[in-house]
Amino acid sequence: MPTKEEALAERTHKQEGIEVEKRIFYTLHGEGKSPQRGEGQTHRNSKAIALLFKMLLEKRILTEDQLDEILLEVTW
């Protein structure tokens, strides 16, 4: 079983010295060495967004009302 650092390097392009936005894009899009593991791009993107919103809520950067507004906006 790979260590956390090995997994980050292999699956999230951590050791490649690229800009953070490219690292995130390549990881979510499944480019290069990132394994697909049967998950679709939509699933990966949705999971990443959900985790980000959860973190923003927990840190009180985003309010529950703001989250509600965002979610309503994307359902139209």
C-alpha cells in the first residue's frame, strides 16, 4: 500500500511542480497518471465541490443561507 505522499504524487500530480489550478484540473479531469477507478468526471467534480463547500461552512467563510442560494441558483 502506498504512503500518503506516494499516493498524492501518483494520483494528484503533487510532485510535478505545476500550478495549483492545473494540479486540481488534471486530478479532477483524470489526465495523465490519475486513475479513473470507474468514477466519472461528474462524480469527481461534484465530490470536490461538496468537500470544498463543507470546509467553507465549517470555517464559517460561507453561511448556510449563502449555500442555499448557490444550490438554488444551480438548479434553475
